[in-house]
Amino acid sequence: MITRQQSLDLLHSHMQNANLRRHCYAVEAVMRELAKHFKDDEEIWGIVGLLHDGDYEEVKKDPSAHTLKMHQWLTDAGETDPRILEAILT
């Protein structure tokens, strides 16, 4: 499973806008709290929150590609956890 540091590295390599990055950090924090509430895996939920819009800068002119690009980057990086990959697509 991808680590938080690897997720940050992936996000930062594709997202340069500081405000968009802050949005992703905020969603990560919310997702971690939701995972606590639902007694689920905080790390997985946090990673999904962190990366959910990570492809935005590259797909903003083609919304139909949103999430697909991040899914591809994750699989290219060796991610196989279906919980992360499916959540990114949703």
C-alpha cells in the first residue's frame, strides 16, 4: 500500500498550486476523522482524501478524465489495494 509520504510525493509532482494542495490536505484531515467515526482504516481514508483531486491541474479542461489520471498514476506506482483504487475512481 502506498504510504502517506509517497502520496505526498505523487501529489506534489502533479499539483503545483498551493491552494489546491491545501484543499487536498484539508480533505485528508476530514477523511481521517470520518474513518475514526466509522471505525475504519484511517490511513487508507486519509490517502484517498489527499489524492482525490491530485490530477485536477492536468485534467481541469477535460473533466471526464478526472480521477482516471490519478488512478493510472497510482497503478503505475505499483498500487494494488482495491480499496484505494476504487475509492479514487468514485
